[in-house]
Amino acid sequence: MTNPSNPQSGSPDKEPASEAQAAQNALGNTERAEVATEPDRSVAESGPEPKPSLGRLFLDNLWAANTFTVTLLSLVLAIVVGAVLMIISDPDVLSTYSYITSRPSDAINSSWTLVSEAYANLFKGSIFDPEAFSGWLDGANGWQAVLAPISETLTYAAPLVFTGLSVALAFRGGLFNIGAQGQAIIGVIMAALAGFLLPLPPGLHLLVAVLAGALGGAIWGFIPGILKARAGAHEVINTIMLNYVATYFLTWLIVQNGVQDPSRADAISKAVDTSAQLPRLLGDNLRVHAGILLAVLATWAVAWLLNRSTLGFELRAVGANPDAARTAGISVTRTYILIMVFAGILAGLGGSNMVLGSTASALTPLVVAQIGFDGILVALLGRVKPWGVLLAALLFGALQAGGNRMQSYSGISLELVTVLQALIVIFIAAPALVKAIFQLRAARAARLQTSLAKGW
């Protein structure tokens, strides 16, 4: 038994420890603790591990599956696939491959000549033409010829910025706005009617016409917004149907008395008054107009709305999780309506650019072309970020402007430009494919997002 009067008594099988032994055990425990906590002398003597240089970090991140690298490599892949399509669609070049084993240089040279000339004309028609620049230096042509490629790119890009922002804004709010085409059509109708029916002074006339286009788009965006918020109707179905309604309404309206040009027998409206047209930025010989300035301003406004305003926070919260946003006190119904109204305003402004700018001056059945559907591609390429949408619109504008010259000078079909646009978006939407092809490392900062409804 243990003696309760002796505090140092142990178990009945062991002798009580002496004071000397207890002190020795305590000292041993202390030494072992110091050894365990003491840093490695070899590491301390060699110093801390050197940090990688800035250049090394740049190279490591450059070949990682981040947003910039995947986007850039998607463009490269689209260009390569486009080159292959050019080769197989040209019978003269394709015939050289029938005897490639005997004379491979013929196939290589003819393929290189075709592809290089086509892409060179694409560049000259959209960004810079060295021949026009040398002619300006020699006095053979004016400075307008030097800026003509940029002018065409900006002209095509301006409406795409608006429709791309329209789709992107709806994406960030959790809605898939397929109706940018219809909203742009109603916007162009309202802007044109205000442009040739209202007798107003120049400055006021332009302002009223632009606001009329925005109002038309807002009305056409409000309809699917209220149906989504109140009745739960899916916005994709509603906006697709409204696209058809807007298209056929435009076709019917053009041939009505008071709208159709009385001097024409075909389907074309009266011309918009010059007092309602957007001013040209580089003179009458170049088509770029003030619409591109409005596009940049709209990009800044959408970026501020999403990132700096209370409404933008509510919009992003609803897009991320409507149930959680409703629990937090956010009105999901109100937010859905506002999202579609703002998206309609942006698309309506894009449509008004088509008739108030230098692209057209009257209503025709194809006055808005495909800017609403192209806006979906622009939003995807820009990863539904406002400034990304602006850059993507510039790229698509450059492809359109350069494609015209490529068709004229190289004989390449303009439809190939549409194929290039589609290929770019396909590779952008499949970052795992790009990563596998180029053996990219995983991104260190953040993984690539692929959820369209929540935004990229």
C-alpha cells in the first residue's frame, strides 16, 4: 500500500526516488528540450534560403495556367487552326501536297505564302499598313491613310463594347442575356425614329436620339426581367423569343408610311438627320466616331457599378447565390429587374451606334448585323470583366476590319474570320484543353473559373 503520509512514495513495486535522482532527471529533460528547440546549425551557418529573382517568378507565372497565358495561347491555337483551314480550302495549295514526298518544298512554300499574306493583310487592314506610312512620308498619300486601319477597327468595336457589356453585366448577376440582339434592334429603331422624325437643334437632337436608343433597349430588357422576377420564367427562353419579335417588328416597321424612304422601293427607312449623328473624330474621310468614346465611358461606368457601388455588391451577391442574398435581406426580385434593365440600356446604346454613327444612316432589315450575338462572344473572351470586354471588342473589331482586306487582297473568305472568332472562344472556354496541349503548370494565384453565371 502507499503511505499517505509520505508524498514521495511511489508504487509498491518501486523504491522512492532520491532528491539527487530527481534533480538529475529534471536536468536531463531540460537539455533534451533545448536540443529539440535549437535550430539546425548547418542551416543557420548557411543563411536563409535565397528568394527567387523577379525574372524567375515572371517566367514561372508566365507558363502557368493563368488567365493571361490561357487567353494568349487560345489566340495562337486559333491562328494555327485558321492557317490549316486556309490551306485545305485553297485547291492550288492543296494540289502541291499530292507530290509532297518528291518535292516537299513546293507544299511548304505555297502554304507559307498563302498564310503569311493572309495574316499580313489582316494586320494591315486592322492595325497598321507600312506601305501607307511610307507613302505618307513620301507625300504620296495623306495621314488619313495611315490611321484608316485603326479607324475601321474602332468603328467595328464600338457597338460590340456595348453589347458585350450587356451580356457580361447579366452574367455577373446570374442571368444569361441572349436577348442583346433584340434589345439592340429596339434601340436602333428608337434612335432612328428620333433621328429623322424629331426636328431638334443639333446638340439636343443627338442627345435625344441616344437616350431614345437607351430607352428602347431598357424596355426590351425590362420584359424578360419582370417575367423572371415575378413569374420565374427563364430569361434564356424569353430573350430568344423577344429577339424574333424585335427582328420581325423592324422588318414590318421599315415599309410603313412615314418611315420608309419615299424615293426607294426597297425596305429602307428615311436617313437620320445630320444633327442627330455622332460626330466623327478624325474628319469626314475616316469613319471612327464619338461612339468609341461613349463605349470607354460605359466600360468605366459598369466597372464602377460592379466594384464600387452598393447595387453592384447586391448584383454580384445575387449572381453568386440568390438564396443567401435573399436571406441577407437583398431583394432578388428587384435586382433581377434592374440587371435586365441595365443590360437592355447597354445593348440599346450599341444598336443606336449602328445608325447614329458612321456604319449606317438609315434602318434596314440587317442594320444591326449580328452585334448582339457577337456580344456574347466578346463577353466570354473578356471573361465578363468590363475592361476585359473592352479589349475583346477591340480584338473582334480588328478581326472584322482586317477580314475585309484579307478577303479583297488574299481571296480568303470573310467567313473564316467568324471561324477564328469561334475558335478563340472555344479554346477560352476550355482552359483544361489549352493546359494539356501546352503542358502548363497550375496557376499559383488562383485557379481558372469556368462558371459563366457567376462570372470569370
